[in-house]
Amino acid sequence: MNYLSPSILSADFKNLGRELEIIDEAGAEYVHIDVMDGSFVPNISLGIPVIKSIRSATKKVFDVHLMIDEPIRYIEEFANAGADIITVHVESCQDVKATLEKIKSFNCKAAITLNPKTPAKAVIPYLSMVDMVLVMSVNPGFGGQKFIPESLDKVREIKKALEEKNLTNVNIEIDGGINIENLARVLEAGVNVVVAGSAIFKGDTAENVKKFKEVMSSWN
Ligand SMILES: O=C(CO)[C@@H](O)[C@H](O)COP(=O)(O)O
């Protein structure tokens, strides 16, 4: 099964509730929420009060990507705000295992991610503890960047490691620079959760979601 996770970083913040209804009705399964602290990444986005406030706009899965230093400090608050999946960076946690355990202790799905420059081997020790691995295909911090094609080698490496460990129920997500042109390539590499921001929210959002889902349906 594959899932589309539109990144609201590219949405119209003035009309966030309406944007969520549009992607929901058009068939996106997840909502990707990028939390940035201006320290781990050079940008500041949105946080706990916004997530709490938009939780009532949709029942879709809140896929929260924490681009913050030491996320363990805030797991409880993000879980209480309505996060369903919480993704943390292997580079930002002093104790990755404790952070993943904390996410699970609040009944959220736990995911691990890594920056483009971080090798796949950095997340291999945590594969049995996660529900999803997010491969960043741009340097985190901003929407609208160009896809880094080498990320697909990392997807393949992680997929192989999951198969070797019999962990084929762990999802592989990709995030950054995904558009209708490179979508088939990322699915072919083994991705089953697709994040897209500008390719969804620029132009006709509902139509963009439908086009993505059409391509994705042939890989289900
Ligand atoms: O986490 C990030 C950026 O740090 C992403 O979720 C972007 O928001 C994806 O945007 P596009 O590259 O699809 O425009």
C-alpha cells in the first residue's frame, strides 16, 4: 500500500483549514507537517499550537517531521497535539533509542530520518524500532528545492536492509523535490510514502493530488 503525504509547508497558511479539506477530499492519506526550530535547520516553520488547532480540520494521518534539536524534549506535547507519526533525525538526537521509545510510549508511530549527507548505515541499527524510515532527498529546511537523485541509492540500500532483517512492514518515505515527473522513479526504488509540497500546493491542489494518486495506484 502506498500513501501520499502533502507537505503543508507549501500550503497557504492563511487558509490552512481549507487546504487540509482539499487534500483530504482529493484522496491524500497523510498530512506532512514540518516543524523547524531555526537551529537544527536554518528556518522556523510552525509548532505545537498550530498542530493542535488544525487537528479538527481532518481525520487524516498527521505525519509530523521534527527538524529540531533534541526532539525528546517535546515528544509528549506533539503526541498530545494530535501527531500520529513522529519522525526524528538520527543527527539531532543524543539518544535515538530513548527518543523512539518515548514516541511509542505515547502510542504514536515512530520514524527515523537522515539528511542527504548522512549514510544509510547511520539508521540501520534502529530499523527494528521504527514504523517508517524517511529518506531526505533535499537538505531539510525549505520547500521547493531540487531533488537529489543519489537519494534513490539510499532508498534501495535501506529497502535491502529491511528485507534482510525481515522488516518488510516498515514504510519507506521520501521527502524533497518530488514531482509528477520523478514520482514513478521513487516508487520503483522502493518508496511507499511520498511527501510533496510545492508540486501539490502550486496550481490546482485537488487536481495535483489526483494526478499523484493515479500514478501511485499502479504501484499498490
Ligand atoms: O521537509 C521538507 C523541507 O525541509 C519538505 O517536507 C518540503 O516541504 C518538501 O517540499 P517540496 O520539496 O516538495 O516542495
